[in-house]
Amino acid sequence: MKGLAVFENLLLPAAAGLCFVCALWSFFPGKQKNRTRALPFLWGAATLLVTLTTALMVCYLVTVNCEYGYVYSHTSRDTRLIYRISALWSGQEGSFLLWALIMCLTGIVLLGSGVRNFGRSFGIFSVVCAVLLVLCQISQPFARLTPVPADGLGLNAALLDPFMVIHPPLVFVAYSAMAALFSLAGAPKDDKATADKIRLWTRVGWFFLGIGILSGSVWAYRALGWGGYWAWDPIENAAFVPWLILTGYLHQRDLSGKNTCVVPF
């Protein structure tokens, strides 16, 4: 069991290390052809490690392996299967894992983009992802308990709601899209491909963040007892303000009155 513990706790640092290598390789001056060949391999390995880490946590949650503190705190044997799975994003450690996985998958899409000189942009994205993985490791998702409890505490009643199942993943997809949008600051500003990708990632972030805010509002009304769909809570505002910025950007017009997507960097 100790060997397995070492294996589990090495996955995230290894993935973070690969992301940092991707960042260095992206910023390092060299032939574009060599970068294009190396980055997909390195990023694919990091994505595989994060996927394996997330799959392990989901497996432990589904089987209610209370040897792990996160499992003990967020699920129990009488919890329905769908909520055992959604327990992955019911706490900080699991939320970081889910977010890191979505970031890695977003990176694969970003690697396939046609932005000229994409290496610098991908370097920015790699740094963001690496920092997230470091935070995930610091949170210690695989911390163990001694002695091992017979059963877990289960989910908070407010989290036993269908909208809780879909709300956090939607928001994390939006935040990952905005990370990709942020990374395009390193792309050529006069390149049409850059403008197209900015428009694309803006729309993706706007759509998923909007659906995430909507589902979160319904969840708040149904489960949190706030007495309404919106309470101007800081967490709500932290999602609403970026959505407003994305909305304004999508609706900006040039002097001719045509819709544009001018690079704002």
C-alpha cells in the first residue's frame, strides 16, 4: 500500500513538471518544426498522468475507499452513484483535479490551432496549467487516514442536487477557455488566425460560463435557501463580471458598424 501511495503522489508532480518543460520548450528559441513535434508528445504525457490521477480519485469515490481523507469527507455508502461521482468536485482537492483535467484537454485543442508562432502562446498556457497542478498537489487529494473509518460522512445536503452535478464542470470549462484566451496574448497581434481563435475562445468561454451561471442560480434557489436565484454573493460576482466582459467584447463594433473581434492586447 505504501508503494501505491508513492505512485499516487508522484502523478501530479510529474504532470506539473511536464507542463513546465512544455513552457520552457515553447519559449526557447528554436525551429518551429522541432517545437511542433515535441510539444504534443510532452503535453499528451502530462494529460495522461492527470487523467489517470482523476480516474483513481473517481474510482476511490465510487467504491467509498475511506482510507482517503477526501473520500471520507465527501461520500458514503448510502450516497447515490451519480453523487459519488460528482463528489469529485464537491471539495477543493477534487475541484482542482477536475479543473486540471479540463485544462489539459483544452491544451490539446489549443495545440491543434492554426495560430502562427503558437509556441509563445502555448508557453503561457502551460505555465497556468503547471501552477494549477502545483496547487492541486499542495492540497493533497490522496491524503490517507489512520485508522481507516468504516464509512464516509457523505455529501452536504445542499450538494445533493442535479444542478450541482453539472454546474461546476460547466464553470471549469469556461475558465479553461478563458485561460486559452489569455494565452493568446502571446500570439501575433496582426495575424488573422489569432483574431479567429480569440473570437472562438471568447464564444466558448461566454457560452459555458453563461450556462454555468444559469445552472448555479437554479441550484442556489433549489438547495441553498437564499430565497431567490441571485444574491450578489462574491462567488456569483466572480463569475458574472468575467461573463459581462466577454459579452461586451463579443458585441463591440468598429466605426463602420460591423461586428469585429479586434485583438485587445
